[in-house]
Amino acid sequence: MKLPNGYGSVYKLSGNRRKPWAARVTDGWVNDNKTKKSKQKYKFIGFYETRKEALLALADYNANPYNIDTANITFQEVYERWNAEHFPTVSESNVKGYKAAFLLCAPIAGRRFVDVKLDDLQACADNSGKNYPTLRKYKVLLGLMYKYAVIHEIIPKERNTVEYINIKKAGNPNAYNREPFSAAEVARVWDVKDTNIYYTVVLLLIYTGCRISELLDLKKTEIDLPGRCFKILEAKTAAGIRTVPIAEKVVPFFEYWLNLNDCEYLLSTPDGRHFEYRNYYDSYWTPLIEALSMNHRPHDTRHTCISLLAAAGVDERVIKKIVGHKGQGVTETVYTHFELAELKDAINKI
């Protein structure tokens, strides 16, 4: 089948090659000094295992022409170029989230960015074994990467199909259900708190509603114990930057950790170092929770706090301010004396 003039061409290279089929397009004309004739210059779109793949690549290029000079950039390289610009502008917790999300892209990391299709992106989600929060971060990451690729003319705007990735049907069917601690389970943690000081961390999470990353990264300088509050200065969302009230029943735990050692962070490892999430989760959270015959992840404590506040009749607006959920008026980082008093009153009801 003859291709239209100016469409480009597909042909087979000689020799024993893994990808012998080449797709190319004309990139202007040059004068041949010997023959005194003009001849075409070519740019190669890519090399493929079959003629059909090469024709599809050529058709895709003609439907949505892109910058061939950047066509050989791999998915990994686009990620690295993007994060070099983006990571300095976001919090450390966001950086960790993006790095974890990119691990899902391992099957396509070495492929040319322009060759990655929606089906490939969907397959990474479908085969990840991850649950919805991780897949949501994965989709956000891809959205930012593809926006970068469009801006830098690696792909045309029409090739940005990230919005069509379905993360609701993907993921791990055996993922933990996000269930709050029951009243009996909370009582059980209180019963054993003196057997291991790290059980107090579970109670701190329950009675502050903090994300685990927020509590592990909380510095002592951000805690006003006499004022019964502390500040979260870095968070996943604007609403997460907030002042959190300290319930009277967990004040002794704050006092213990504040005076334990010289670590700048409230919580620390036995040798006085800042906790990394993986270290805390694998070495402390998991064995302590399993010892109680419970099945929970740290984020369940956040749901527990919300449930306890709701059961105590606390207004939804106040709950959102305490835990840093999006909502009317929750993006303020400085509260009035009256507002702080309202938050402290609310947290002391649970």
C-alpha cells in the first residue's frame, strides 16, 4: 500500500535486528554538491519489531505531530526532568509520595515516553497491587508529568490521556479495610500503654487525628504544651497546615517525649534519631498492633479520631479544622483565641 505524499515512510532495515522496521518522516531538503540535486532529509520516529507497529507509530505521528528531537526521551528521563523542577517546590512528605508512586511505573520506565499509551498506564495501576490512596497519588504524578511533557513539546496536548486512567477498579483486592479502632480496641491500647512506650504513639495518633507523617515529622519547637496545641507547618494539602489542640489525657505523653532526649523531633528511635516511616511501621507499629491481635494501619487512627469527635457531637466544621480536612475556612493557619478554645474543648470530649 502506497502512503500519501509527505506522510512519511516505513521500511525494513537489513541484517538481523530485534526491531528491524523503521518509521521516518521528511525533515526538509538539502542540496547534493555532487549530483547538484536536492534530496530529502529524514527524521526517524522510531524502530519497531513489526511493520504494523511502525505504521501505527507513523499514523500516530501524523495525527498528532510531536517534536521528534525529544522523541527518544524515556519515561524515566521525563520523570527525572520533571522532579528536578517540581520537588524543590513541595514538602518532603509529598516528595516521598511521588517517589513511591513512580515505583508503579517500573514496567514502562525504560520505554520512550512517546510510545507509552493509555493502556500501558492503566496496566501499571491494574497490576500494582496497591490500594486507592496510593493509586490516587500515582494518577496525580502522571498528570503532572504529562503536563510537563506537553509544555516541553515532548508530546502534543492531545496525547495527555491521564484523566482516563481508572483507579477505582484497580488495586489490591486484599488491601486493609480502613476501619476505625473500636471502643474496646482503644481501651486495650490504654491498658497496655505502660508495657511499651511506643504504644503511646498510637494513642497520640488517635487523640490528635494527625497523619502518621505529620506526627513523625513534628518538631519540638512547634509544640506549645502550656497552650495545649502544636502547629503542622507542612502537609499534603493547604487545609492540612493547621494548629492542632492537645487533649488533656495525652499531655503526659507529650511531656515524656519532649523531655526524653535532644532529638529535634518529638518522636524518636531508641537511639534518639528521627523516625523514617518505614522504620516506624515495620519495627514498631506492626509488631505492637499484632501483639494485640488487631488489624490496623496508622491511618486508621485518623478515622478513629474523626469517629470519636463525631460521636461526641462535635460540629463537622470543628472536626475538619482539627484533622485538616478540606472545607469552609479550614485553610487558616492562625486561629483566634476563641477558635483555639473551641478546638481544645472539642478534643477533650473524646
